[in-house]
Amino acid sequence: MDSRRPALRFCKALNRLLLSRPRVQSLCAQCRLFPAFHAPSCLSCLPSAGLGPTSRAPETTWSSVGLPPRHSTMHLLGPLLLLLEYLAFSDSAQWTFEHPKILYAWDGACVWIPCHYRILNMHLLDNLTVYHNYKYDNSTKSYQGTILYTNLKIGDVPRRPGRVQFLGNNRYNCTLLINPVKVNDSGQLGLRMMSRESKWMEPIGLNISETAPPPHIELPPDIRELRDVTVTCSLNFACFEYQVHLQWSLEEPAVTSTSLSTKTVSTQSTLTFQPQWTHHGKNLTCQLWDPTQQQLLSEETVWLDVKHAPKLKIQVSPREATVTEGESVTMTCQVVSSNPRHQNVSWLRDGALLVGEETPTLTLPEVTRKMSGQYQCKAHNDVGSEKSEAVDLQVHHAPEPSRVQIFSSPTKEGNKVELTCISLANPPPTNYTWYYNGLEMPGKTDRTFQIPEVLLSHAGVYSCLAENNLGPGQVGQEADLEVQYPPKEVTTVIRNPTPIREGDSVILSCTYNSSNPRVTRYKWDHLGFQDQLSSAVLTIQKVAWDTGPVKCAACNRWCLWSPPVNLDVQYAPKDVSVQVTPRNEIRSGLSVFLQCDFLSSRPTDVRFFWKKNGIFLEEGKKLSFDAISPEDAGVYHCLVNNSIGQTSSKACDLQVLYAPRSLHVSISPKDRVVEGKKAVLTCESDANPPTSHYAWFDWNNQDLRHYDQTLRLDPVTLQHSGAYWCQGTNRLGRGQSPPTTLTVYYSSATIIRRVALGVGFCLAIFLLAIWGVKLQRSWKRIQRQQGLQESSSGQSFFVRNVKARRIPQAEAPHSLGCYNPVMEDAVSYAALRFPLGEIDAPRPGDAGPSEMRGLSPNRDDTVTYSVVQKRHVDDYENVTPEVLEDEGIHYSEMVHFGFGERPLAQEGVEYVTLKQ
């Protein structure tokens, strides 16, 4: 954009502002917001605005427009010039950018330049040009340099693949990719960006080296042993098109992250580990690795300074740290490593500090057995203190006075007992001598001996003597073995007289022979429960029939149970039950057995009885039915008795299953079923299980397709009269009822209607008969007057019906009879076919009746049907024929007439026209 345009616009606006005092004051107030601008830069527009020294305004003066005098106007000139400079540089405020200032790479890699921009006036980016090492040419008012990329129309031209690619858009993204990047790409890139209203040049620095730069390792200022340390290896490089990997010399898991944003472009690996003191002074290396080419690009190494407490080691003379009592021992504490340097050294024995021994060398001139133990040296520095590994100093001496330890005493009779001889000696004793009540026990030379099952005879005093290679010791403390045992010969005694019946009270007592220690309590076990009492007597109130054996226990530290005692309680039979065979469903006709069982009885001599529905049946344990019937069903009880009493079983409901039987149909109402009312037919049956399906049939055995138990006829009609029967089915079979007749009576209205209808029908028949006679006479008269020939499309057929008549009777009167249809014997049909030929074509000039000319052309002209009827009697009775004919011959004669006039009718021949 031309930088003079804002100034010119401002100068024009300034002329307008000078004409109004309030506007000038407002402008001055705005200029106070921009004190950083310099007033001299705005002087170039004053001449054009009429404010410079060469301006002329003959017609307009400050006073003419009401402005302040010259000295007042000069006070306003400073803020106006500041505003002028702000507007002159207003283009710079329209563009904002976010991107790294400088990016690093090496030859052959790539550079990913994340970039965001924003145009304040919300205009779109029109074109972009990327310069390398650009310069501004004042003469041409343009930028010069190597053009790496250009795009004249961002929104229209698609991205073109190349070494330099623009990955942004025309709104906010100006990201670039250079792949591959070269060494001569180092320098400054310039992004020349233009929109419709403004343009901008944005610099971006590139630092391209020939080889990959080494990564940078960041160590914490203080590294201490066994404390978590986080070390970071970073590289100012990241590009999606060129992957790199940072790896450490330590075999510890590391976390690698890549940052590629407008703030930071880097690849970073973070290693967290616990340093050991052995890591002190070692090198830690981070390598930049190309995983694609499998080659090392660069590396960085640092020295680890691990702060740790002193690491100590003891050297002993003699080397084995084993001496005889009275000899000397020297121990030296060596510091293997210490960072920072250690301070003083102290000594410990069995964890206790040796007072006054703060020297690296510890000397024991005449050791005693008390000096045996674990020796350690200890040193400290600013990090902390550390102990060395323990050195076990062994001082050999003869055994000390021995003592006997018994595991455990007192002990229970029958338990295992172990006796141990304890005597301090170095080296340990190799031989032992055992004494029982002051007498030596032959064969006992080990440190311990066992008594697998201690008896009362083992009780007494035990002692021992220990001996090693330096000589024997002395007999020391003795041990007393005490053998304890539970009470002996415990028994349970019944104090009641026998026999005992159910419900009686029973008294029992518990006795024993001896005990060590004494008996303090008793236990009783009866009915599966244990009671603990201080008394030796137990009373059972109302003893139960199933009371089992009773036993007691006398207890000191242990309890001994007596043998169980059976009370032998007598009772009536218990748990009487009926067992039915078969166990599943029982069907009519099967063999069924009922057996009476009971759980127990005391005494065992019992008798069995049976009852059905509360009525005594018979005596015996079993009740059998060879072929059970429905009448055998009922509630059965079994009774068992002995000398104590009688017990009845629970009710056994014996169910007998059978198919439907005794089916019959009942009709409601029973007295009289009148048409128009409602009739209900019910199929009643006897079945177990109940009938689940019904079917109804009428007097013609036709299935009425009704499957309910009741058949409702509402309203009932005369057509419903007849016999009905039903069929019932359950899962065992099917049965049917005998037919039951349903009689439907006429209602009074029907009777009146039928009488009126019969009278009317008879009257109608009488009138029709009279009308028929008249009609027949009229028809015959018309037939005689009608011509005998009719045109039928040029073809007519005359059938002469030669009738066989009966022999005439001379005396019979000549009267015309009536045709009697009852006398017909049979009807025969004949199909006559006449093909249409040349002779059948209509002749010119022939004309038929008008009705014949109107026949449909679709009519079948080849088939004509005639009916030939045979009769046992003549068609006309009591008529004497003129010519006698054979009675046994009945035939029809067909005469074919062509076109032309019909021949004269012969006497005795009747002609009938058959039309095709």
C-alpha cells in the first residue's frame, strides 16, 4: 500500500476538522493516546492541508472560523502530528504473526515452519511470495531476493508439491515446509503477503548446518544416590517429514515428545532413573539417531556427579576372623567411595556403638568369648552415614555350664516330648551326656533326644553335659518333666429303673477313677447337643422317644468321654406313612398296591389296619387292587399299633385317572323348546382329569365345530330340530354321548303365518291352472295360422316327428287331451353339425325376415342342438291317427331344405324349425 494515502486522507480530514472546534478538541484527545509517535514525521502533509509555511488561505483564516489565535493553534499542532504519524503507520497494526523467530536444521533434513497470521480488517490473503535473503530496493519500491515460492492467488490455485510448500490458507495459517533443506538455505526468509487493502513482509530466520547439531543434555544441579533423577535431552528440531530418535546410553525407559508449534520447535527425550553410587564419575550419552537410515547423526556426553554416602569395606587379620580366646585381632575400615569426602570412622558390635573407637583401625589385643559378634565400621559425609558389611568374629572356647530345655513341659501323656541340651561353646559341642534322676542314660549322645509317646514313667529330672575339642563343660541347670493325663475310666450310670417310656424323667451320673490335674467340670452329650456342667449328675425331663445314646466327659485340662449308654426308650410307632405303587399317576384298570410303613417302634411287635374314608377296611400291611376302578378312589389311612399305643398315617388321597365316561346331553329348558327362544345344550361327563375338549355333532353326524361344554342356540329355529350328541376328550382318551333329540315347537305366530300361506298357495295354483288352459288354446291357434317356413340364414331344417300312437278305439270320443309331463320316459340329446359350404351361401335376391337379418355374426353356425324325446305314451291321447304306424318305433326324420320355397306340408307330419 502507498504510505502517502493515509497521510493524504488525514490532511483532508484535518481541513474538515479545522472548521469545527469540537472536532479539533476530540482529535487532540485521541492524539494523547499515542505519545510514542514523533511529530516531525507528520509535517509532510501540512502543505496539502493548508497548514504549512507555504500554504495560502486568503479566504479562510483562523479567526474567520472561530479558531483560537496562532499561539493557541500551535498548542494543538503537536497532538495532531502524533495522530498523523499513527495513521501513516496504521498498516503495521493490521498484520499480526506468530512463529518461531529462528529454526534449526541440517543439510538433507527438512524445515517445518509453523506460522499463524491475522489481518485486523478481516480481509483475505490474496497472494504469497517467499524470499530468501531479501532486501528492499528504494528505487523500485519493492523487495529483491531469491524467490523460493510464489502463489499469486491463494484461494484458487491448488498447492503444488515442491521443495518449498505452503501448507496454510488465506485466513489465518501461513505454515511452510522446506523438504529437503540445504546448507545455502541458511539466512533469512521473507514472507511477502498481500491482501486487497494492505501488504506485509514477515522475516523468519533459518540456521542450516552441514551436519546434525548435537543434542543438549540438561542435568539437575544435585544428583543423589537412590533418588529419582530426571534428565532431559533436547534438540531444536522437529519435522513431520524427517523423523529422528533420541536414545540414551542407560538402559532405562525414556519418554520422547515432539513440540511443533508457533512457540517452540523441538524434540525432547526425558529419562527418569535412580542413580547408584557406581554411576558416580561415569558418562551419560544422548544420541541423535536416524531410524530410517539406521545411522548416528550426533551425540552429547555429560559426566555424572552422584552424591552418595561413604561405601566401606573391612579387612580382618587373621583373615578368617576366627581366633582362640586370648589371641589378638586387627580390623581395618577402608573407604571404597565417598562423594563428598567422608569425615570420621566409628565401630559397632552387634549393632551397638563401641565407645572410644573412632579410628580406621580397630585392634583387639586379647579377645575373650564376650568379644564374639558382628563387627561393622561406620562413616558419614554431608550426604549421610553408611555401614559396612558385618564381619563375624568367632572366639573359640570350651562349653559353658549346660542346661536342659523341654518342649513342652508339663506335657500330656501320649504326646511327643523333645529335650535339648543348651551350652554356649565355640566351636559347638560335638558330644553330649544325658542324665535321668542323676543316672546316666546310655546311648544318648546327641544334643537333643525325643520321647515319641510320653508315659507316666517318663516323669522325672533330666540334666546334660556338653563337650567340644577344647574340653568338656559342666552340668548346669536341671529340668523336671511333668506328665499330665485326662481322667481315667470315665463311665455314665443310669439311676432310673427300667424300662423307660417316652415322657419319663431320667437321672444319670458321671464317674471316673483318677485324673492329673484334678477334674473341674463335666460335659454331657445327648440328642446331638453338648451341655457343660459343674455337677456330675444330669436329669432329663420328659425323655423323647428318639433320645439316642447318652455319654459324659470328665474334664481337667483335657476331657475323656465315657462309652455311650443307650436309654432304650419305648414308644408307639413313629412316622407311619402309606407308599403307593406305582408312584406316578394311576389310571383305571392298572394294578395298584398300597403299603403301610413306619420309621420305628419300640417294642417292634406291631399290627397294621386300613381305613377308607374313615371306614375300616381290613387288617394287613399291604392293600392291593388288581384292576383299580374310579370307585376305588378315596382317602386312605394306615394305622400301626404296639403295646405302647397306636399311630395313624397322614391321609393318602388316591386319585384314579380315567377317560371321559357316562356322557349325556342335557337340554335347557327341559319342558318345552319353542322357536325364537334360547336353547342351551350341555355335555355332561365324568372324567379324571376333567374333560378338556368338547365336540358337538348333529343328527347327520356333521361336526358343528363348536368346542365348548355348552351349545347355545339363540334364537332356536325349526331347522334346529333333530338329534344331537357330544364328544368329550381328556389326555387319557375320548368318550361320546348317546343322541338326544331336540324338538322345536311352532310358535303361535308361525302357526298363523303358515295357515295363511297355505290358503294363499292353493288359491294361486287354482288361478294359474285356469290361466294356463287359456294360454295353451291361444298358442295352438296362433301356430296353425303362422307360416311353416322361416328364413334362418339360408338354412332350415324340418324335423318330422312320426309319433307312435295307440290303437284307436272306435267308440272313443274325439276329444283333445292334455299333455301329461308325468308320462315322460327319457330325454336324449343329439348334436347336429352342418358345415358351411358353397351351396349354403345366401343367394342374391333372397330376403328373409328382419329378425333373421339381425343375427349376430359371432354366432356358431356349425352346431345346432335338437331334443328328441321318447315317450311310453302318445303326446296326444285319444286321437286316431290317419296312418297306422309301428308302436315300437320312435324316431325323428330330418328333412333338409335348401333355399327356395318350402314344399307343401304333408298330412301327418309336424315340422319344427331348427336354427343354427
